[in-house]
Amino acid sequence: MLPDGVTSRSGAKLRHEAFVYESDEQFSAQMSEFLAGGLDEGAAVVAVTSRPNWSRLRDALGDRSSSVNFMDRDECYVRPAKALARYDATLRHHLGKGVPTVRVVAEVQFGPTEMEWNEWTAYEALANRALADRPAWIVCPYDARALPRSVVDDAWRTHPGVITSGRQPSSLYEGVEAVIRALAPRYEALPELEPLPPAPNGQAFRDLLAARLAAAGLPGVRTLDMLVAANEVYANAARHGGGGT
């Protein structure tokens, strides 16, 4: 039985699965079958993979590969927010042409550091909510030979379904909030923070902060960066929080 997808309020359903594989042959067989099934049902078909996996899928699909939209994962997975926006735009583009659904092979580029692993794992969790309104079936391949064990294990937490020897619902699937909370870094309080007194308006706030930064000996470029960032925070507080103090 296929696992349930993530259902939006409008009733559209995103199917989001992880595919854990351990050989090139396993990848080619499973993902080419998935893409071919999409072509058979009249779906738009997208493959976001590494270039070596492009070749494997093209060889497996033969002439039908010309109907697949291939995208380079190294260009797609630059920043999580940008990747989500690009997927949303891609799905809307294809669905706008009248296809019933979109099938996507989405091979995430997790990067070399633990911080990047956590960022992209959080991205996988957020995709369930960000794309929930799209009638799409997305399968994310995880190469167990190359990825850290912790990243592969987290695939069970971020995908409602997992493909190993067959399709199965993930018994370890967690909601977005739980995944993000677990991955969020634990920041310690900074002992040298100095509070500023209330300021009556934005100009007074900027003048006060600039004077404090100058007294602390902060270089001019750093001072300007800090003033720009702090001014945005002040403006948002004044606009949305009922005041800037």
C-alpha cells in the first residue's frame, strides 16, 4: 500500500517520499520506473539529480528521456529558501499547463558540513508544508553509500513515506515543528550585550546606536552594517509590534 501524502486544506495532496538506495543499478531501476509511470499517466516529469544520475536515467528511459525535464541539483540546492521557491514555481508552471500532477525525482545536495546537513534536513521537513497545496509526487533519493548515516536516518523523520525494498509509511515521521525544534542550534546568552534606553523615533534610535558603536571602537563598515540591520528590526517593531522601544 502506498503511504498517505500530506493533505492541504484545499484537498490537494502532496506525496513526499524518500528513496534510500545502495547501488547505481538500484537507483536507475527504481527512479526510471517512477518517471516512466508518470509519463504513462500524462503527468509532467522532472528529474533534479546529479549529472552522473542524469546519464543513468537517460540510459534506462531510452527515447522517453526526451520527455523528462532534467535539472542540475547543484544549481537547485544553493539555499533552502531559494530551492523551495524554485520548486513551487516549477510545479505551478507545469500544473498551469493542465497536467493532472507532477512527478519529481529530487536528489538533495546536502553539502559537506553538519550545519548544511541540518539546514537541508529542515528543508525536507518544510517542503511538506510549503508544497502541500500542489498535486505532486516527489521522491527524494538518498545514496546510503555517500551520505552520513545521520542524514539517511533523518529521511524517515522528514518524509511521510520511505522506499527501501518496497514502499512503506514512515513510522518515524514527525511534523515540521518537531524536526525544526530538534535541529535548531542552542545559542548561549552573550555576556557583553548592552541594553539601549528607549528612543522616541527611528532617527533617535539610529543616532543613539551609532554613538554607542563609535564609543566601542567598531570599524566604520561594521557600524554601517549594524545600523542597517538594527534599523530594520526597529522599523518592524514599530510597524507590527505597536512600538519600537
